[in-house]
Amino acid sequence: MDSIKPIALVALLVFLQPGLGVYGQQTSPLISLSEKNVPLEKILNLIKEKTGYTLLFDATWARLAKKVTIQVENATVEQVLKICFKDQPLEYQLANNAIDVRVMDTLRGRTVNARGEPVPSATVQVRGVSWHAISSDSGYFQIQVPSQGTVLIISSISYEPQELPLTGTNKVTVQLNDRIGQLSDVAVVAHNGYQRIPRERATGSFSTVGSVLIDRGVSPNILERINGQISGLLLNKNTIVQTNSSAISIRGRSTILANPQPLIIVDNFPYNGNIYNINPEDVESVTVLKDAAASSIWGALAGNGVLVITTRQGKYKQEPHISFSSSLNVGNKPDLYYLPVLSSGDYIDVERMLFDSAYYNSAQTNPTHPVLSPVVELLIKERNGSPADKAAAEAQINALRGQDTRRDLDQYFYQHSLDQRYFLNLSGGSSKNQYYFSAGYDKDIASLVRNQFERVTLSGSNTYILCPTKLELSTSFAYTSSITRDNNSGIINAPYPYINLVDAGHALTVPAGLRQAYKDTVGGGQLLNWDYRPFDELHYADNKTHLTDYRINIGIKYQIAKGLDAHAYYQYAHGSSDHQNLQGQQTYYTRDLINEYTQIGQGMLMRPIPLGGIQDKGDTGYSANHVRLQLNYDHQLGPDGVLTAIGGAEIRDVEGSVNDSRLYGYNQDLQSSQPVNYIPFYAQYSGRSPAQIPYQDHTVSTSDHYISYYFNGSYNYRQRYILSTSARKDESNIFGARANDKGIRLYSIGAAWEISNEDFYRFSALPILKLRLTHGYSGNVDKSVSAYTTAQLNANFNSYGSTSASITNPPNPSLRWEQIHIVNMGVDFTGKDSRVEGSLEYYIKNGSDLIGLSALDPTTGNTQFKGNVAGMKAHGIDLALNTQNIKGLISWTSSLLFSFTRDRVTKYDTSVSANPNLDPGSIAYYLDPSVISPLVGHPLYSVYALRWMGLDPLNGDPQGWQNGHTSKDYKTMTNSSDFKNLIYKGTANPSFFGSLRNSVSWRQFSMSFNILYKFGYYFRRSSINYGDLFKGTRGHPDYDMRWLSPGDEKRTSVPSLVYPANTDRDAFYSESEVLIERGDHIRLQDLRLSYDLQKKFHPGLPVRAIQFYLYANNIGIIWKANHQGIDPDNVTSIPNPRTLAAGIKMDL
Amino acid sequence: MLIPLAGICFLISCKKDFLDKKPSTDLVVPSTLGDFRALLDNENVMGQTPGLGELSSDDYYLNYIYWKTKTSTKEHNAYVWAKDIYEGQNNVDDWDLPYQQVFYANVVLEGLQRITADSGGDAQEWRALKGTAFFTRAYAFYNLAQVFAPVYDSAISPADNKLGIPLRLSADVNPVSVRATVKQTYAQIFSDLQGAKDLLPVSIPLANRNRPSKPAVLAMLARVCLSMRAYDSARLYADNCLQLYNTLIDYNKVGSVPFPFSKNNPEALYQSNLLSKTEVLLAFIVPDCIVDSVLYRSYASADLRRTIYYSSTDRGAPPNLRWNYNSSLYLFSGLATDEVYLIRAECAARVGNTASALGDLNTLLQNRWKTDSFAPVVAPTAAAALDSILLERRKELAFRGIRWTDLRRLNKEGAAIGLARKLDDGQNPQLLPNGMRYVLPIPPDVLRISGIPDNPR
């Protein structure tokens, strides 16, 4: 294994501990003016000499007193004493020409948290003096306090700051309240992949989720862990691949045909691997860059927003810290009865009706021998057989009425899922070095029998100070290996709702492909068994994907001068995905294929596809080299200003490969295969036209090359006014030289005003208030387009065995990046006592030069042209609000996220179709959810419908509207080119969404739950389609509600059954507005209960700290707008079942 | 430290190359002989000809209910020669696909100009590719002209020269299309074929009959001349073709299997088929597409074509087409030797050479009839021979996309063949001889974007 070597090398680097001692930290708080640095006592004696004042004191104070530097001329005694006693743990009184000096009182105290456990390392300060104390590991502290009334201020990173008025006591216990939710989890620093930006210096829109919230869930996928934790970020449901929808979106949508996915940065560089390679336990924080000021540093890649994932690191001067966590997550079986399926009895009634109408007659004589359902076969027997046969067939049909395929699926194909997670990490550091190491193991047994996911992750990082304050070296690596077994798709290849799959543990034969009687007799017994037995298939399947992925980072930081650092970063990343699907000779797929091609003639049997298995392999891989050179500058500029700037250049080279291959006649034991001849055409038993043996080998390599230059700077004046700017230039190999010559320079500027730091600011209800405004550009790419006339080699040979190619693009020399202009306005605020904290933002996104299609005269040989011809606009609001509702023994905090987003296509050539079989001039194009059909003035993903005028009272026909009249001209209504007939119902994606998380804690117990909501969108539900029903492909329980007799139109909107089916009538009904539902719903996503113990509080505890927790996920819908029982996140799929996890976290 | 520095220095030093790297090996900027061959071997683009002519012809009729409810707009209207064929629908493959062939051919012709191939094998391939591109362009222009341009008439004076089709001779997509005259159209077809004739190999590529050869060009020239009613030239080209290649298949040796003729069957000179999206004509897949009864009855029972070409999927049902010269569901529309024999026979008859005409006819028929039942056709006069030949032409070349051109040509000769459909709703649409509806309208998107004039209907 070649890949082991670099890992071993870096692992070595990571664990090489430098053998250097601990560096002492120089503390010299006092000012040193040597000629005047004298004991306090001496000055007091001088005062006594010069003024004749009396000195009153005991002897203890002198050893506590600090030396004094003083330079005064013609000053009063009061002035002199004021200077002398500044910063002294002493008090004085001046009365009757006497100076009375005494030691301040010593206050002893303890800091504890709401659970009564000690809070170590809390800072204890006294208002008006300069010193402070730090609480010990047991929470104890002592500090000198003036005898006059004063205020104690206690602060700690993980807790709310606390102020305590002192009333002469000398012993206190201070209870600190946890910072919960974003109050604690809003990292004070955001990371944009290039630099850490202190939040108070930021002008742009950053949202950060820290480890506390990431660790709340138990999913192995980091994106699911942050679901509902970041405003404006949405995990999209019901996505359709053909429409270029993305699984995750940040602030809506701003591209049409180009890449819609946000950029994911892991450890400073864009991540090219699978998101499942990242163990969420290793993640320190996820920062989402939403506006131009935040994201334009990523330039032409940032148009869809940026997710910056930073992994955990050790800390300098921290003793070794080992922690361990584990969880066990049990899931229910998916609810197979969720999806609408026509009942067996109804289905059989329909089959009988069709049979009586001679519907199956042509199929019975069709030379292609199409498969017939078990009921139809029985009906044929009933028709042709003797009276005894008839009775037997009738009895069998009646038995089928009581059967339901889902029963066997549920029993034999599904199970409770069981996910196990184990994670161990070690971190720490000396003054010269910090380290982190982790190992994780996950095993998820899926709810589908024989499917599972197993993952091992290893990571480590080490940072050394090679030369104090000058040179720092950091190294890290991350390694992931996983195996996904996917042997069960959960569906079978037969649409009849009444078939049984298993009988007394034995797999049953199910009709599929060809008629069973034909299968049984054709070939005179020389063919392989042609039966399809789904339950056996489940056990024959051998389909797995092996992912490996590793990253190696090396970084060097060198301080050139004070405030000026040079950084060099290098990352090598490599990932591969090896998919292997072995379909042995016993599998139906392989037997079917071998049989179809078998040639029997003149007593000869020839098998062009040899006996043995079929092994499909699909290997994809990437390797990426990233190099970055960067200068960081951070310095005082002018008396009240600070300038922070970074600038640099980076170069990226990502090489990808795809390798698909197939072996026939595969023998797993020998690992051997047999050659086949792909060129000839072979006659098929199914009567299809002669065909070649499927050829699946395909190799592609890809190269993405980028060179980029970037700058990011901000100037902060008097902690009040902040100006920021960033700029970036990208060049890449995608566009050809001409686009690079012109270059693209994306920039942003931003400003912020910390109004609460102004002297005139007096609004005590909001002690912190900051306004922000930014504007700038980011970009996006579509790798499928090119500046040149490009052709693509076709995957298959032509029928003569030659390679062929298709021209995919006419030349487009003016091709360029998509540009997205973003304006962001925000306000950040914190209420009194930090009871309320939040931010509100409004943004406008304007996409121009978007890749779209435009029509060409077909006479040119091209009907369309993909270029920078489209435009989109979007705007929206993001609100994040955290409140502390109850403080004290019981603590209750809430975190509310609310987002509004609305996009609209502003420019698009509607005469071009994304699907050559559909005509965009017809409204049918916009009623088809499986094509991307932008219409200017509406959201990119819109739900359109046809007007519904109820059922015809005479015969139950659906009725629509055409030319001002109720109409039943279905063909015209569904294919009209008059767009007035197209009703815009609303957007298909939520307009309003967010979450509300509540956390309550009492002593060692904490409980939190997250409610997600989505509003303002629509979906189309399915209903009966008689054409599909007759074809046997899909029934629907709405059948039971169909119009049967006059008067039914008052209770139902399901049209009457007509035979033969009228496809236009079916299409009209399925596209009418009566099937449009509101998607609005509120869901209780999860609930977490935890119990924390710490050794300091429970000395008997064998570990430093321990947490037990229970976590329930996918709990259920609380409210939904539709009354059809449809989960709007799962319109066509089964919702994720509920899961319950039990877990433990330990600090050893 | 050194690795990244060295890396960055190396990469910056060759930045131009770094940014010129091809993003994917799947993407080809066509520039080599292999690339051009791959483009011309794309049978999804190259091997297809318009279906509107055959759809408008009288080889078949449709079950009324099927026609009424299941056919697409274009096919529905073409069947009854409606005034508006497309009803506003764009992307008419009958126009778009031949012009895509022209575009590919132009890309290849322009690309070849940038390559100098002087070494032996390369030079031969360079010539073959150039010939193929010329042939492809001529083939596309001819097929378009049969559907979208009036029939060629040498008698028309230049003053009322009718509009033909746009002749795009460069790959540049920017120039606006204009319609050439019919005369210019055929002149271009002629010059492209003449250009192809001597560049292409004399022998037929036996395993790649999608690639044209010199016999294919000659057969095409014969077909073009016949459609222009230039019978002398047609006879000459047909004769030249058969001198080089004259193989016929003896149907007595063809078994009763579903797809008796492969794409590389010995009669095929050049493979192409009617547009695969011509739905009503998908052989036996559409049992509602029925062979014209008169045509079907004209095959004698000892005529092997009756059973090899046709059968019915259901006992007692009317016969459907089941045969093809390409073992697929799509109708063969390419060039084959049987057609060339018939062209040579017809042209001989038209100049009064009865013996030669009947000779060719009987050579063909002897391969079509049961051997023991075959009796040679005799004819007392050249005119009688011509009638026999035209009848056999109708029977031999049915469902090959040739009938439409023949109808236009023969009516011009005065045959006065009128077409009519009998519909169950009592309507009886007709297509009168030499009517304007023998020229189909130009697709709406083409009219809209290019502004060229439509054909009068």
C-alpha cells in the first residue's frame, strides 16, 4: 500500500516530541523607573518629615506593600497618597494630620456552577483595583478587598460573568451560571479558512457552531449534526437530481445550471472527498460564511456559500487529557405503510375488470412475452380450464386478496437499525508544543437487512514552537476508511401489492421480466433457471463500497517582524471510493442476462455471456495538492487604530479519476473472468431487437487547476468603526486562456459601527449594539461548459464496434464565471445581563452571467447554447436570538433561528428546453417536476398547477378552465401555450424556516430539545393515475374515493374510472391545483437528556468527568398544514424512523 | 518548507501549461484524425434521415383510434397532410438532425484543413474522412430537400426559381440562415458528392457499412439524378455503382427469424434509418400501423418478400411490417444494391432498352421469389416494362423512405397519383398530385430565429 508511507511519515512528525524544557513566562507587572523605585514606608516617612503628619500603623502591612515610583511637584498630601496607594493591597485614612494605614480585608470564597460543582480557573476581580485572583481546581480563591463596600466580578470562559456586591462578609460562595446554547457556543472567533477573525472585528456574516452543539447529536454525518443550528442553512428534502437541486443550501439559491453545492473547507483547504469521511467528533467548529465580506475571500468558488470545518487541536500548557465517548443508537423499522399503495383487493378487482375488457389479450400473444401478474395468469386459467380449475383459480385469487407484500418486506427485508460509535482522543501541550490524537470507530447496521456502514477514523495534529516567538511548525493528518454494504434496496422488482415473498423460510418465485410459462419452457431446458426470487436475491447480493481518504497538512509560521508573520501551508489529500458489485451466477440479474444472450441452434448451445458471475467495479479517486503562501499583518496603526491584513497566493491541483469496468464469467474463488465479444448482435429471447453484450468499461480523468491571489484587510478605529475589504483573483483551466487573460477580480467592502461604544450611547437595555453593512461579489463555475468546440467520447461503441464521439458544445470564446453580488445588512445586539443576545440580517443576492441555455437556430446544427445568459435575484432575512429565561439553580435558555428567503429568475431564455423531449413553449414543461424549468419572475423551483373546476356531476370527469369556460379538453389544457392557464401556486422550497431549541438544566441534569419548522411552500401529492394503474405500475388508495355516482362530486375530487384510460385526462388531474398541498409544518426533531458528574464534586468518581445521555431523533411532526398524512419532507419517500441513542462521554 | 516552495516555483514557472490542462479526458477538442473519425462514426447523429416523407406516404395506414389518441402532434398531422403540422412545437428532428449532420461534417472539413497528412496511412484516412464529410453533407442536404423543398424541375425558368433549403457550409453558428434556391441546393448536393467520389475507397467496408465508399456515392448520385428526373445520368451512375459492387441476397436462403438482415448485410451500401423517433413506424412494436392493403395484396404468394417483410402479431389481424435491412426497429433508409438495380432498370426502360431493363428486374426478382416458382417478367414494350419495374420498385422499396420522393417525381412525370385517408369520423383528407402540400412546412423555431420564409401550404 503506497498510501501508508506518507501517513507513516507524518505520523512520525506528529509524535516527535521536541525534548525542550518549559519556558518561564516573564511577569513584571510593575513599572520600573529605577531611580525612584522605593519602599512605600520610605515615602511615608518623607511625608512625615516634610509635613509632620503622624503615621498610625501596625507592622504587618510593610511586607505587603509594594514599592512606589512617584514624581510630583507641589502636590498635596492627598494627591501623593493617592498615587502611593494605587495598586496596593492596603487602605489608608487621612484625618487629623494622621495617616492611618492598614491591610485590606481578605475575602475567601469559592466558585461553583449551577450543579454545585467547583469552577476552576475563574477570574475574580474587585472593582476599582488592579489585581485579581484565579480560583483553584477546587474552586477556592482568596483576594484582598477594601473594607468599604465594593463589587466582586467573577468571570470564566464557560460561564456567565457574575457581579457580586460585598457587604462586609469575609466568606462567599459564588454560583456561576453556564453559558448555554449559542451564548457559549458562539465562538468568539470565526474561521474563514485563511485566518481567525475575532467576532468584534467582523463586518461580514459568519455563523459558527461549536463543539457543544456538534456533540449534541449522534449522526456520523457532520452536516446532519448542524441541521437546525445555523440560520439560513437548510438541508433540502425531496431533491430531484435531474433538476440540479442540492442537498444543502445556504441562503437559498443563486445558480441555475452550474454547481449548486456550497464550498466545503476542511483544515484550510477545499475538501474534495466524501462528507462521510469526516468524523463529527473530530470537529471543533463549523463556520458558515454567508455574505460577500465573509466568503469573497474564496472568490469564484464561494457563490453558494462556504462551510468551514475546523478540526480539534491541542492547547499549549495543558496537561494530557484523554477523553472517551461512545453511543448506541437504536432505530425503528421504517414505516412501509406510509407510502400510498392500492389495497390488494382493489388491485385484483381492477385486474379482473381489465381482463374482462380484453386488456391483456394482446399481451398474451405478444411475441415479446411480457410478464403477466399472478392474478391475470389465474384468470386465464379460469377462462380456459375445466370447472374444477375455475373453482381452484377463484379460490387462489380470493386468497391473494388477503395478502400484502409489505408484510413480508417488513418481516424479512427490514429490521431495527443499530448504530455504535466509539471515539477516543488525547490532547495536551507544553509551552513549546501542542498535540491532539484521536481514533474513532463506527458501525451502523441499517434498517435494511444486510446493509451496513463501518468507519474507522484516525487523526492527529502537532504544533511545535521551533524558535520562540519566531518559528512555529504544525503538522497534522487525518485518515478515514469505511465500508458501506448495500445489498438491499428495500424494493422488489414486481409491482403487485399482493405477492408473498417468503413461505416457511423459503423464497418464493415472483413474476418478473418475461411470462413464467415462457421462461419455464423456452430453450428446452438448456437455459439457466429463469425464476426471480427476491428473498434469495437479498442473500446473493454482494455490493460494497470501500472509501479511504487521508489528508496531510504541513504549516510553517515565521515571524518576520512584530505584527508581521509569514505562513506557508501545504496539504496533500487523497481519496478513493472503490465500489464493487458482484452479481454471482445465482443472482437473477446474471441468470437473466446469460439466458437472454444464449443462442441455441442446430443442437448447439452457445453462451456469448459465459457462465459465472458478473463483477462491476467503479473506482473513483482524487488526489489534491494545495500550496499557499500568506503574509499576516496585525498592528497598531495610528494612536487608536488597528490594521489587520492578510494577503497571499495559492495554487491547487486536483486530479480525479473514474474507472468503471465489468467482468463476465467471474469466479470469485479463482478471481478469474472470461472474455466476451462485444461487437456482434445477438438475438434475444424476449423478442427485443438483437443486442450487443452490455459494455460498461469507462475511464475518465479530470484535472482542476487553480491559481488564486487574495487579500483581506480590516481597520478598526477606536473599537467603534471598522472597515474591511477583500479581493481575489482566480484563474483556472476550465475556461481556456482567453477568460484567464481577462481574469476575474472579485472583491468586497464592508463597514461596521459599534454604536454602543460611543460616548453618547446610553441605551442601557442593549449594552452592546453593532451595525454592519457589506457589499461584494463571489463567483461560481459550471465545469460542463468550455470555451472550445468540445466533443465527448460516447461511453459505448457504436453498432460496428467503433468509438464514436458527440459534439457537446459549440465554441463559446466569451465563457466566464458566474457572478453573485451580495449586499448584507446586519445588527448584533446583547441585552442587559446577557439575557438576550442575537443578530438580525437582511441580504440581497443578485446573480448575473449565470450559466443558462439559449436557443440557436437549429439550422446551425445546434438547437441550444449553454452560456452566461441567465440571471437570478434573491433576498432574505436571517435572525438568531438566544435568551436566558431562568438563571440560577434551574437554568432555562432558548435559541431561536428564523430565516426567510425568496429567489426569482430575472433572466432566462424560455424558448429552450433542458429536456429535448419537452417543449418549453408548452405549459406542460412547467408542470413536470422532473425538469428544471425556470420562468422569469418566479422562483427557480416553483409549483405550478392547472385550474380545477371540480368533477363533472354527470360522469365524474375532472374539469378545468379554458378560454373563459369550464373545459374537459384535457389535451389542450395540459399542452396549452397560453401561460395564463398556468397557475403559480408558490415556491417548492420553504420560504420561512428555522428552529427553536430549549435547554433546561437543574443540578447535574440537562435536557434540551430542538423544534424545526418550515413554512411558505408547496408540494404536489400523488393520486390515482388510471393509465398507470392499468399498466400495473402504480396504484393509489385514492382509488377508493373515486367518483362512482352523481352526487359523489360533493365529497370527493378523485375522478371516476374510465376504460380505456385517457392519458391526457390523467395528466390533467395530476397537474391540477386540487393536488397541491401546503408544505408548512413543525417538527420535534430531537430531545436530549444528560447527567453530568465531575470528580471534584464526587471524589469517588474514577474519572475526571463523566456524562450519560439519552438522545432521541426524528421524533415526529407536531403540526402540519396538509390533511393527507404526508410528511412534507418525505413526499415520495419513507420518513426516517425514530431513533433512540444512549451514550457516555468520559474525561479520564 | 522546501516541498511547497519548490512546488509553487515549479508551477508558477509553467503557469500557462498549468492553466491550459484539459479539465477532463472525456472532453475532446476535436483535432486529430481519430477524433474526426469518431464524430463521423456517431450513428445516433449520422445514420438518421427525416421521417416526415414516409409518414405522409401511402405505404401504411393507422388504426383510427390509435391515430386519434396516441400519435404525437407532428405525426398526427403529417398523416392527414394538415396545413399546420407542428402546431407551434419546436425541436423538429426531421430538420434539426440532418443539420446536425451538416454541422459535424463542417467541423470535420474545417478541422482537416488544419492537418497536413502526407504519410501513407494517414493520408488515406485524411482523404476518406474528407470524402465522408462531403458525402454526409450531401446526404443530409438531399434528405432535407425531399421534405422541405419543392421537387427539382429543370424546366423552371430562372425567374421563378423556387426556394430550396439553407446551405450551411461552415461550422460557425453565428451567420444567419438563408434559403438557397432549389437549383443551388441540388448543385451543392452534386458538387459535394462529386468531391466525395474520388476521395473514398473503392471497396465497401464490409464490417462498417455506416461508412460511405465509392459505390455508395455512385448509388447516391443515381438516386439524386433519378429524383431530378435526369434519367441518363442516373443510369450511368447506377451502372458505375453496380460495376463496382452488385451483390444481392437470395431470399431463398433467408431463414424465418425475427431479424434476418444485419446492419452489415451484403446488399447494404450505406446504412441509415428513418428517425428513431418516428413512432408510428416502429415496425411491429406498433400493431396499429398496418401495411396498405393494396400494397400487401400485390405480393404473390410465392413472393418471399410477403412473409419476410410482413406478418401480424395477432392471428387474423392485419399485417404489420417486421422486416428491416438493419436488424432494428427503425426503418432502413440507406442505400442498397436492390435500389440501384431498379434505378438502372427504370432508366433503361425510359430510353426504350427493354431487354436491359427486364434483365436487371429479373436478376433482382429471381432472388426474391421461391426458386421453383419463379418465372421471369416479360414485357412486349418498353412502356410495359417500365410499368412492371415501377410496380416492383413500389414492392421492393416499401417502407424505406423512398416512396415520398417517388410520388413527387412520378406525379411530375404525369402519373397523377392522388393519396387519400379514410377516417372513421367520415372525413376523407386527400393529397392531390403536384399539390403544395408535397412540401412540408419549416419548423417554427427555425422560422422565428432565422427569419427565413416558410413554404406555402
